[in-house]
Amino acid sequence: MELRADGSRRGLWTGFLHSAKLFPDRPAVVTQGTSLSYRQLREVAIRIAACIQAHREASWTPLTAVFAHRSPAAFAGVLGSLLAGHGYVPLNRTFPVERTRSMFVRSECRSIIVDAESLPQMDALVENADESLLVIAPGLEDPRPYRARWPRHTVVGAADLEAYADWRVPDAHGDAIAYLLFTSGSTGIPKGVMVAHRNVTAYVDHAVERFAITERDVVSQTFDMTFDLSASDMFVAWERGACVCCPSQKTLLNPGRFIRDQGLTVWFSVPSMVALMKQCGLLKPGGFPSLRLSLFCGEPLPVSSVEAWMMAAPNAIVENIYGPTELTIACTGYRWDPKRAPAESEMGIVPIGAPFPGMDVLVADERMNEVAPGADGELLMRGPQMSLGYWKDPDKTATAFIVPPGRTDVFYRTGDRVRRPLGDGPLTHLGRMDSQVKILGHRVELGEVEAVVREAAGVDGVVAIGWPITSSGYGGIEVLIEGGPVDLDGLREAVAARLPDYMVPRRWHVRNRLPRNANGKYDRKAMPAVLGDSQ
């Protein structure tokens, strides 16, 4: 296989295959107590890819869903999709099945890779499907019961995968979708972010050098595949032959033990996990001596969390990296320096630093004109990591990806408020410009929560807020409902069936009238003051 030097023509899978050739017997991934070498993972992934290639039709959308969670099939499925020449669409069985079905239908996938634990939910995904589907279950020994159950669809088990030799190297195009990731949408419908191969390879090329990744590294994967930070763990590690170590949900209850037991050298998580470990007394001085690098992303990083973490991981470099899904994983970075970092931090939050190579920054006022040095405004960025936009939604794409006044290039509006540096100082993050909040590292549009509650409750007066405020975002979501009466028990159940756990309101408040401002709009800033007795 020819390895293309031109990043725009290189497939995201190229780095993995190169490492599999150099380090075939080194571990590529450890999950569910199983270690798969690069040779073993390549074998399964290529057979999955050959299966997709053998069954697909010219009319298919070149996307494959991966309905698997922290399993060998999840990692093989991601690689198999890419090696077939498709982008992957991650789905999560811990989400409400209706939400998963909505993502699957909207993606227009005709092929899906599923692990054994997710198979019970497949009925909801295949029923009433407009077209026949290819269902690949690489861990399924006997697919006959499922073939009888879904006669319209093709079900492939472990023994039915195509031969390794039947795989054909896909023609990688830089603008082709590498993954389609659905994130919270303000209309109540998740929006799909299209991330191209060239977007991810631009990030990977910088990350492997910046973080000095080698085949000796053992890299954590604390993120689910529906969270784009998981792509960093996989493809940065596989680019250099490192091992991705994926804990179970149970193992993550004690992340300190996970670090020690696996001998991790690279840790990557949301900052709120540090706060939780600190609260539980898990950050013992010198407790994580194997760590040489600690990365944090997904929400504001408190200075106090860094200081506590560095006591536990004294040999580790700490980096705060920043980036919305639309700018591909992370697009700015800040390396912590105990001597200068506290003074450069603002409101007790670590700066987000400087842009990655090729990424341009514009800090703009409400008219999208650049603010003066030292002033704050909305962060806009452009460059090789800027994604293709939103799947099947040109209006939303045109709203978020704009050409500012006096410019000729398209910039992405992040919705984050930052301070434009004075001189060569770092960018500092000051919060959100809109109603988007971070809950446990997940990006949540409060408008989506409100839309679901309004529909389930049958009332118009619904306001969702992040509450209480924490050092790294919000502890949860609380909902205020105007009017009543409301069957709260039934409402809770209905909402929980449609939203992931982190988006389900933790408390509910019913009031005769909610505060409004002079324009007659709900006064969101006044909402916390009316939170009293809750249900």
C-alpha cells in the first residue's frame, strides 16, 4: 500500500496500518479484559471492511454505524468502517433507544456493526427500516436466530466475515467524511457534525509531535465514542504504535486504580473527573508516577484541579486543550507552567492557549468585527481542522460557518467568549455566549432539553438552566415549568426515555409565573433566584 505524504489525500486509517506493519505484536487496544495486538485488530478490521465492500451497493451513503460500547467490536468496527472507505457513525446503547434510532435513521447508514451487548436493542433500529440493512456482528457465533428474526436484512456473524485477502484498499479523499458525530441540537433534534479525513489528520499530525507519542505509550480512553475526544485517543495512539487502554464503566468508578493497574503513561479526561477524584480523596501525593502526560479538554479547567493533579502525577506534563467538535477534537493548547500559569489564568480557570498550526483566530464583537487586544468577544476560528458543517442541514451550517466583515475566508463561530491576548499571551476562556452548557464534560444545548420537556409535558412555559454552578461547568440541569398542574412522575419517565442520563433534569420546579425581562422574554439570569422547594 502506498503511504501518501499529502495529508489531504491520506486516510485516517493510514497511520494504524503503518503501525501494524512496524509493530504487529505490540498491543493496539485493551478492553473488556482482552488485549488485541496490532496484527489481531488489523485482521478483524480488514475482514469487516471486506464484508462491507462485498455487500454495499452504489446507492449507499458511504457511512457505517458502529453500535458498540467499550468492546473489541467497537474498535474493530471503527477501523473496519474506515478501511471499507466509509466514515463511521458512533452509537451508544446506554442512550435511550429512540435517540439512537433517530441518529441511525438520519445518518442514512445501510450498514451497521454491532457488539453482543448491543444486539438486544437492534430490533428498534431495524424495524420499519425503509431499506434492507447489512448487520455485522463480529462476535456473534450463531447468527441464524437473528436472520430468522430480521428476514429483510443481511446478518453476518463471526464465521461469515469476508476473507482478509478480499479487502481492497479504499481510495481516500481528504474531503470524505471520516466520522459523523451527533451532538446536542437546540431544536430538540441532535445535529450531525461532518468531520473529514483531512480535518482529523491535521490534528493527529500536530498531536503526535506535540505530545511526543511513541510505541511505548499506554493511552487512556475515558471517553465514549460518541464524544469526539475518543478519536484523539485512538488515532493519535495508533499513529505511533501506542496502546489504547479502555476501562469499563465499573473500572472508571476508581480511575486512580485504573491508572496504576494499567501503567498508563498518557491520561486524557474532562476536568470534572479530576474534581471528582479530588473530592473522593483519590489524588494522593505521588500516586500516579507512571504518567508522563496529562491532557484535559471538554470544559473549563480550574487551576485548583491542576495543582491537585500535579501532586498525584509529579512526572507528568499537563496540557489544557480546547476545541468544539466542529473544529476537530482540539484546536488550541496551553501547557501548564507552575511559574507563569497562575498569573495567566483568569477567574481561576486555566487558559486555552494558542492555536494549533494553520488555525486562525478571530475574537469578534456582536457584529463580527475584531475586538481590540485585551477585550473579550466571541471566538471564531478557521483552518485545516474546520469541519465540513452539519449533515443535511445547510441552513444551520450557514449560520455557524460565516465570512466575517472584511474577510474572504469562512470562520466557525464557536459561541465561546474569550479574551483576545495582549501581546503573545494566551487565549483565556470566559464562558459561553449562548445557552449551551457543559455537564460532566458533555456539551448540552438547553434548548434541546426544553424542547423535549415541552413536548412531553404539553406546556409552552419551560426553561432549563445549568445548576448548580461548579468550577468546571454545572452540576446538572434543572427545569422550571410555568403553569400546571403537571404529572411530574410521568414527565420524568417520558423525558428519561428520550435523553441521555447527563441531560435528564435533576430537579423540577413548577411555578405559576416565571420571571420575565422588560422585553417580555424569560429572564434566565433571574431563574436561580426562584429555585426553592423542588420535586
